[in-house]
Amino acid sequence: MAIELDKVSYIYHINTPFASTALHEISLTIFEGETLGITGDIGSGKSTLLQLTGGLIKPSGGRVLKDGRDLARLSKRELSALHRRVGLVFQHPETQIFAYQVFDEIAFGPRNAGLKPAAVTERVKWALRAVGLPDGFQNRHTAALSAGEQRRVAIAGVLASKPAWILLDEPTAGLDGEGISQVMATLSAFGQQPGQTVVMVSHDLRQLLAISDRIVWLKAGKVWLDLRREEIIDHYQILHESAILPEVLNVMHALNEKGWQLDPAALTPSTLATAIAEHLRGEKQPCKD
């Protein structure tokens, strides 16, 4: 399944004195099996773009296409089938929680999918482990959880349905360092499975660089940059002039300016360290006559 936005615009409070354009003629294709990062300044239209992609809202102009078919022309049954394949984690996912017990919250999707009780229990335990929560946590009451725990439970509830596509709006906001690491590791593993698609909105470019195949940068409701992971460093100057960049990009750029020419995909601290070590080993090898 590919989702294509064809000259899509979205206006909040349309036809009122309070009308505000969030997106203006966005054209973008999201391919099955890729991990796409979406970033940009506050108010650039990131969350609106995610909701349009998931079919939660209809565009004010243009078309959102699923495998070439306009979502606006799908029947309720077809649209419902699409929604079952897409899991959405909202900007404040803890507000999605409705069940009294953690187990029932995470089991909602698997139960609706018709899984047997034993399979539901295993799926709940798997989802909890995926977000770094211990076995037994399913017995806790959701109202007694901290904000960070609620967020991880909400994400686990989406993951438990094992959707083909997962759309996330700032999924790590409010989490501590351990929680962020667990969620990012889960998303990375999810995105590497054949056919799985991840679309993640984040203001934190470090997180997007860690898992994304491609990054789309929005400005004032328009696509400013649409770059493959390995193309990011080639656009360092224009990015540096517009945003505070992660140190990994600054270090790679500085070394490349000295002639190192490191792997352009080494955009996390660990992969960059490996690339630097390999470069240094190469420099120390004796010359052959």
C-alpha cells in the first residue's frame, strides 16, 4: 500500500473569519515498507499531514490516494478496512486510554481482531516488553500510572494490533531517557520488518536520523526538503542556516571538510564512531610497493 498526497491543502475553520491554512498544495508519496520522518517548526503542518495520511480528516483541496484510489471516494467499509491497517499514536497518546486496567487497554485491538484469549495475553505481554514495561505491568490500573507510563501503555496498545502502518506524532515527548530509548528501539525494529511502514513526526532530528530512510521537512505548510537519509549531509549548509542541528551532523560535516568523506548514512553517534574508526584504521595501514 502506498499513500500519495496530490496537491493537498488543509484549512482549519474554513469559510469563517478564523480560517487558517495549515497545508498548502502538498505533494508527497509514502511508500510501503519505508520509515519516513517528518519534521519542521511549530505550526508547519506536521500533525495535520499525519492525520491526512491516516484518513482521519479530509483535505480542503487536492486528493489523498491509497494505491491510486481517492480516499474521499472509498466506501465506509473500505475506509474502515484501511483504518484497521493503520495504527495512529497521537501527540498526547495518554488521552487515548479508556480502560480501567492496563491489560484491557492493550488487549482491545487483539480482541477485536478475533484472537483467542491465550494469544491475546501473549500479544499484551509482547507489546509491554516492546515499550520497556515489565511482565506483570498488565495488572496495573491505568489511572494510577505516571504520565510517562501512560504514554508507553498507549503506544503498546497501538503496537498490539500489529498494524501494517504506524503513524506517530511526537511519540517520545514526556518520556525519560530510558523510555525514549525503548520506544525508539521498538520503532526501529518495527520498521525493519518486511512490509512495515513507519511515519513519525518529531521536532527532534536526532531521533529521526536514527530510524528514518527519508526525512521530509515542512515550512509554513509546504514541503521544504524531501531527502533520503544519505542525502542529508549534502544539504548541511542550508540546514545549518535554518535549524540547530544534532552534533553528529556537525562532526561529520567538519570531518568531511577535512577530506575524510565518511559514509553519508552514518548519522547516529554509534555509526559515526564506527565510520571514524574505520577511516583511522585505513590511514594506519602500511603502503604497499
